[in-house]
Amino acid sequence: MDLSIVIVSYNVKDFLRGSLASVWRSLQVGKLTGEIIVVDNDSSDGSAAMVRSEFPDIQLYALDRNIGFGRANNLALREAHGDFILILNPDTILGEDTLRSMVDFMRAHPDAGLAGCKLLNGDGTFQLSCRRGFPTPWASFTKLFGLASLFPNSNLFARYNLTYLPVDATYEVDALGGAFMMLSRTALEATHGFDEDFFMYGEDIDLCYRVKEAGLKVYYVHSTATIHFKGESTRRSAINEVRVFYDAMHVFVKKHYRASFIFSLLLRIGIFLRTTIALARKYRSSIALVTLDYLMIGVSVLLTSQLLFHRWFGLPHWDYPSALLVPPMIVLILLAILKAYHPGRTWAARPVVIAVPAILIGLSSLTYFFKEFPANRTFVVIVSLLAGILLLSDRFAFRLVRRFISGMGFSTSQAFKRTLIVGANEEAVRITQLLRKMEFVRRFDIRGVIDTTLERFGTEIAPGLPILGDLAMAAKVIRDNRIAEVIFASDALAYTEVLSVMQRTSEENPSLRVNFSMVPATSDVLLGKQQIELLTEPSGASLALLPVTYNLDRLSHRLLKRILDIAISGAALPAVVFSYLLSPAPRRRASLERWTSVFRGTRTLVSIRGTGRQGAFYPKRGITSLAAVASRTELREEDIQQFDQYYLRNHTIGMDCEILLKAFLTRSFHERTEQLSS
């Protein structure tokens, strides 16, 4: 038998499905005899059941507890019969040529105990961890304290990630990443597999070290590539991957280099610093928002002083320590209780709206209980109202600016994402139809497809789905159309073609932020760097009993919507009236009527486009709608209903602001509003 493929899986069912499909195809194309062994580390997402039902020929070990990466691999290694053993992560996609290329390399280099190929991130960029140096005391020090990042081309400072070595060359290295390691039978017999003292991380470097101790070599092979959606298992667990990684590095150094007390202390300090930096990066939006909120509350205190006393510092000087410390603390605590700083809710307006009355009551009560706090209750009321306005304003402003300046041309959020389908066949049409349904209708602005050849260039494979080029032109099409999302119809492409497109795009357009995803032929899920999404619509009679809730059913959403209508229409009325006086044409009169009706409340700025009652709250006629700005093509009635359903269900004030901004930036805005009002 040529090859045994060993995969240890933990809660990555859909990635595992795609990986297994690519492994089967690579074995078949490479004409290799092989076996696949999957060890499931007690996943709770149905991974084991999926393997049993969809890949019955695979040897599966479904464990009842998570025994760690090294121990689980050793369990499979004892059962492996191939001349070579591939240790593979479940969140990988292999090219058709990968297995044959690596087996041929191992046979041509009998001194090779381990070999790994080029690994690409989900965005097509090179993954540094696929080849590296040993974490010697010096290499560990330079990595932990950032010297390796400061001097990436230095042989002295960049020894851990080997960034000074070329990517497109094959050479001997110290160590490989555990995502893809091909092990010779000789190396397995010499090392007996992984050291089980490492639970996760470090065991791959340790294995490489022991392979070299046995007199064999470790190679990085650039001639073939694999996609690695890095970190998916740890993302689905409670493991602190940063701490576990650096703790594993510490274990390795103690085991192989007999680190001194001073070096161990430095290593611990470095681990603490790196963990702190990692946490700061993870919660950077929350930290930025807390800081900005504190400044806005301080500004509201100064503005109130200017309004009441005509001086920026009109309070007695002894009041300012309490005035600039106590109100911010109360407001920040209230917002924290309302989860305004939760990573998933930063920049949301709803917690601020709810907190404003509590802020008013809380600050007013201080004038009764604390003599040090400014006793002017008018001062407190104005501070509370100004703080609420400023906190809402900075959230709306940030979200609009972030969306406007993004590389997509409009939005960094999931809205209106310029999308390209690669693979012009029936599968591409099916994927497009799925993306345009239900909740995905607002996420993807599908610009067209890429075919494998130019024979049908300029034609459409379906209404609104033009062929924009072939695989060789893909990088140029992505750049010219400012594509943010590329989805591969894997049924229409070889995995090597997928890898080629990703790599060329990354190399030719390094500044573009493109997310690559694919729909495996065996499922209806979208596999990508950021997340997995189910594309098929839910089905089953039981779902008909589930209540459908709409954000616009809520009083808070309707109230905020009305405030936005008054604010924007009131600000626009002088310009509209002036325009009317200059040119009293029918169109100008209609425009004046529309804007005044918004101010009076008989119409709203953003509404649905279809007709009929869509929820408990039936919105008034609008100036524009999500359907009017989210599509460049003529919509069918069912498409409009999908847009309307999405808007009613997921409405936020931020969404309204985004739709309005998009409408004003669209050349055909006036025509669309005329259409809506007719």
C-alpha cells in the first residue's frame, strides 16, 4: 500500500467532509493505493455520524473523550499500513496532484523522514507555519518579543518562521506544521509517533526534532499546495490557543534544550505579553468603544458647562474630578450590563437607547447622595441627554464610515458584498440561486462567473449571471470588479485550479482583502476562512410551527426609525424647498411632497417594496428600500418579497442609514424613488 492518511478531527464536520472529498480525488487522480483513518476526538457536531454515512469505506475511530492531538494520531499510526503516512488536519483541501507529488518526492529522497508541502491560508496567502525552525532559546526569544516580525528578512532574527527563505523553492528545514506532514515508515519506526506529553501544539515540532535525531531529514516541498483553514478546531473549543501554544513551546525547550531559570522566566514573561496582545487584538473594538464612550461623556460635561455657564469649565474647580469620573463610570457600567461592549454587539445603538433613561435617573440620584457631585439638576439632565446623543452619533458615524471606505466599494459588513462564482456550470447556477434566497439575499451582490475557458466569454449562463473571463483572467477580474468574495463551485473545478486561482490572486493583488469560499460537491455548505454557512433552505413540517419574529414589530425599532425620519427629512427640507422654488417642475413638486410627508409621518425614508401585510408592523410607503439598492438587475416579485422579509426581520437603524447612503450614491436613485412613489 502506497499511503495511509491519518486525520484527527474535533468539531469540524463540514471542513472534514470537504477534506475527505479532496483526499479521495487526489488518491484517484494520483493512482495511489491507500487507506484513510479518521480519529474523532469526541466531537459534538455529528462528525462521526457523517463519516459513517457518507464515507463508509473509511476506517473510523469515534472516541468518547478528547485525548489530544498527539495521542489520537498515535492510535491511528499503530493501525496504518502504508509505505508512507500522511498526518493531515481536517480543515484542509488537497490538490489533485498533491498526494502523487509528495509520494514521488519521498521515494526520490530516501533520506527524507518527513516532508510537507506549501500551505495556503483561506485567502490564498502563504501560511508561515508550514515550515519553520526549532524554537531554540534565541529563536523563541526573538519570536516572543517581536524581533522576528520587525526583521522578517534577517537570518539572525527570523529563524523561527524562516521568513528570510524563499517560498517557491524546496529545501531542508528544521520543522513542519502539523497540518500536513508526510512520514516515512522508517521515521515512524525510529520515533514511534508523537510524544503524548503534548496535548495540542508542539508535538509536531517535537516529532521533527526526533526524526532529525534519528539521522533523517525534514523537507519543505514547494511544487504542490494545500489550503489550510487554520485554527478551526480551537475556534470550536474552550481552549486558549495562545497560552496552549506558548506553553507547548516552553515544554519543548525544557525537554530538548535544558533551559535555565533565567530563560524560563523570560519565556514566561514573553508568554504573558503575547497573551495580553492577543486578547487586546481580540477585544480591540470593545476597548476602542469604551475609550470613545468615556471621551464622549467628558465632552458632554464640557458642552453642558458651555451651554449653561458660557464657559467650558463653568463648574467650581473642585467639582471636576467627580464630574469627569463619576458620570463616565456609571454610564460605562450600565452599558456593560446591557452587553454594549460584547464583541458581537460593539457599535450597536440599541443598548444606548435603553440606557439613556437609566443614565438620567442614575446621575440625578447622585445629587442627593453625594455632596461632591454637582448639585445642579439641570446640568445633570443636559449631560445625560447630550451623552446619549453623542454615544448614538459615534456608533452611527463609525459604522457608516467603516462601510463606505471598505475595499468592496461600499461595505465591510456582510451587506452588498461583491461576489464572483468560479465555475460556469449548472452547479454555479444552483449556488447562485441558493445565495439569492432567504437570509443570503442581502449578503451577496453576484457580479458574474468565471469559466474554465473563453469560449463563452461575454454570454450569460443564466439571467443576470454573465461570464466575465476564464481561470487565467480570474485575478484581473477580481481586481477590476473589486470582488470581496470568491466562491468556487468545486464540482466544476479541479482542486489544483482552485489553488492556482487563490495563489495568483494573492500574488498579483496583495492589497486586496478577498475571502475565498467553496461549496463541496457533496454538500450545500459554504466553506471559508471566516465561517461555515448552510446554503440550503430549512425544510420540514415542524418548522411551520416556529413563530417568525420581525425587528420592526418592536416598539424600540419603530421609535428609532421615526426619530431618524424626522432628523433626516427635517435637515433635508430647506434644500428641497429651495430646489422647489428654483424649478417648480412636476418632479420637484413630487420630491417636495415626498420629503414633507416623511416629516409629517405619513411616509418613511426606508420601507419595503412589495405590497401586503408582512408582519405585525406594516411599514408606510418609503422613499427607498433594500430591494431598490441591493440589486443591479430587474427583480422578480418573489425576489422583492425575499428582500422585504429580510428587511423586516433584521431591521436596524444602521441598516436604514446604510440603505440611504447606498441609495444616494447610486446614479439611478432618482429613477428608483420615482418608481416607488408612483
